[in-house]
Amino acid sequence: MASMLSAKTNNLRYAARILQNHGRPTSLSPPFSHHLYHRSTHPHLVGNQGYGNGYLMLYQRLLSGTNASNAKEEKPAQGTSEKGDSGEGRESGNERDQKSDAGKSVRGSPISWLSFLLLVVTGAGLVVYYDREKKRHIEEIRIASEAVKQGPSAGKAAIGGPFHLINHDGKYVTEKDFVGKWTLLYFGFTHCPDICPDELVKLAAAVDKIKAKAGIEIVPVFISVDPERDTVEQVREYVKEFHPSLIGLTGTPEEIKSVARAYRVYYMKTAEEDSDYLVDHSIVMYLMGPNMEFVKFFGKNNDVDSLTDGIIKEIKQYKK
């Protein structure tokens, strides 16, 4: 731009020099209105009128060219500035949008799904834990039963032991009250919806069949694992529904815990809403000998016939 201004300046100087040579005033302000006004009153200048007009036109073109070039150079600069401003505006707008997005709530984001997934995993873990504990207790019972079947050299069974409970008539009893009799024990609770009633019906039917088939008296015993709800009165009404010889036992939470530990019985509350809850527990019947020693256990997979035959077989082998 400096070079262009310099060139225009030289042109202007050249034009001014020509005007001086032809007798025109060097002062350019006012440039040509004075000359045009007085040319009719100076006859001696008429001869140079054509030159004056030509130089005037040359001077005006030079000025207009200089102004036009300056205007062209200023417009790109202004456009560049406007573009820069608009770019900065877009950038600032994007930054504001990003800040606005960053400040938005995460509502509807995967956090709720993550909480749901953690809840499902926790529930599945609890189910697996309960199932594993139940299987562990049953496996302990099985191992103890097999150890007993090996003979006297196997030592004393790890199932059974002393207990102090109250029967459905309100009298305290211990394991000694059952000595000299064959006893079949089952652990459950009176609010059990299906499994306990099914097992007790099977137990009662097997007791009657054993007596009819082998002439052996079996004492059926029901021990509650729900001492909070299974009172003496509740147990009394419950055992009447299955067999007249069925003895119901209950006790304090500590007494029930002690006898369940002695017989390796698993039990745990699984759901609770106020006083309405279920108790998960081992589904096993224990055959105890005349000295209240453990002989064998029978699981849920036995029906009435297999339970009857299994008990008769164990008693016959015990007597040999």
C-alpha cells in the first residue's frame, strides 16, 4: 500500500508541475473553480483553455484513482475483521453451548440403569449365598451319615446332641425323654405354605406304614425353626392336623438355635413385611436310634414308600 501511495503522489507532483508550466496556479484549493470562473475575463488565457481542460481531467482521474484504490484496500481489511469477528462469535457460541451442555442435568443418563444392574447383581448374589449355605449344611449331614455307616470304628456321629425344648402341651422335654424309642425328627415352621405340610403328611403316612409292615413303633417329632411366631398353642393346633402321635416342640430363639446347630439344620428368614415372612430351612428327616444317636437322614426326594422301606432297612441293620 505504501508503494501505491508513493506512485500516486509522484503522479500528482507531475501534474502540478505541468500546470505551473502552462501558467496555472499551483494552489489546488479551490482547484479549478477559480480558473473556470475567470477564464472569460482573461482573453489571453483562452488559447490555453484546451490544455487546462485536459489537465483538469487528468488531475481528477488521478484523484479518483487514488481514492478508489484506498477504498479497495480498506474493504478487504474490514471484511477480514468482520469474518474474524463472526468466527469469534461462532467460537464463543460453541463454547457457550458446550458450557451449557456441561451444566445440564444427567437425568435420563445410564446412571439409573447402573443402579438397577447393581440391584440385580446384589439380589443374585444373595440367592447364590443362601443356596450355597443350604447345600453346605446338607453336605455336612451326608458326610456325617456316611461316617456312621462305616461302623463303630468311624466314631461318634456329628449330628444330634442335648436339647431343652417345650412340647405342644407346655412341658419341657430333653433328648432323654426319647431314649429307648425310634424317633423321626423333622424341622419346619407352622406358617410354611407348602413344603412343611407335604413333608409332614409323608412322615405321618410312613409311620403308619412302618407299623403295619414291620410292627415297629416310630415316634414322629416336629421341631419349629420359627420361635417368634410358633408358640405352644400354635404348635399344638398345627400338629393335630397331621398325626395323633406327632409331638411338636418349640422354645426360645436361643434354644432353637442350639438344637438346630446340634442337628446341622440350616434356617433363615427370607422375606419380611411386618409379621409376615417365610423361613428357608433344610428339608431333612432324621432317624434317631433308641439312644438318640443319629442313624440316617432322608431328604425331600423320598416318597412315602421309599421312606418306609429305608427306615425299616436301617432298623433291621441296626439290630444285627
